[in-house]
Amino acid sequence: MQQDKVKEMAAGILKCGKNIIWLDPKEGDKIKSVMTKDDVRGLIKEKVIKKSGKNSQSRARARKLQEKKKKGRKRGKGKRKGTKKARVEKKPTWMKNVRSQRKMLKQLQKETPEAVEKIGYRILYKRIKGGYFKGKKYLKAAVEGKKR
């Protein structure tokens, strides 16, 4: 029997496509002498006919890219697709900022109560809530009287 017919039979038995079937080139006469499906099954048992593994997409390049991104590369302006809001959520950053400022205000009240009282603890607290200060440094400067 012709090789392509044998491949077809083997594909039916192994439940895969014809292109995945591998025939041993050394056993050409054995393959030609095949007549029935039973003979093909016999050759499959003898490992003359095999199902070759499917080629899957390599992850090597993806891993290499991931490693570079971990180091902080490949994150420039040309690589960004979303807006700043989409890439970094606003609320968690605001919460982080406000919480650190409130903690700083408590600390300043303990260390220098008279400096905080000049402006007023409540007023400063409300200003923090309103986003008046960019960060802890600006809050400290305001309390120390460098800027109001």
C-alpha cells in the first residue's frame, strides 16, 4: 500500500491529522506490505508508525522580554498605550498620599504642638483631605511656617 494511504489509516486510528503521523524511513518495505487496519495497528505497536508531537509556540522570547520589564526596561513613553489613569489607579495613590500626610500631621502635633496650633489641627486636616498639599514635605513646610 502507498505511504499516504497508510498515513491516512494511521491518522484515523490515532485520531489526529495526516501531517502529524511519522513513518520510519528505515522500515519502508514493512509499510508497503501493509494491507489492513490491523496491520497498521501492529506497526503502531512496533513503533514503526508514530504520532509526532505538535509544535507549540516557544515562550523563550516572552520570558526574555518579561525579565527586561522586571528590570524596568521597555516601559518608556513609546510603549504606553493606556492613559495615566488606566495604568495607575487614582484612588489607591490618593489614599496612600492622604494616609501618610495624616500620619505626619499626628506626628507633628506630638513633636511641635504650638506650630500646629498656629494654623489649627482641624484646618490642616481638612486641607489634607482637600488635596491642598502635594506630599508630606509640603505639609511639614506649611506647619513650620515656611509656606502657607
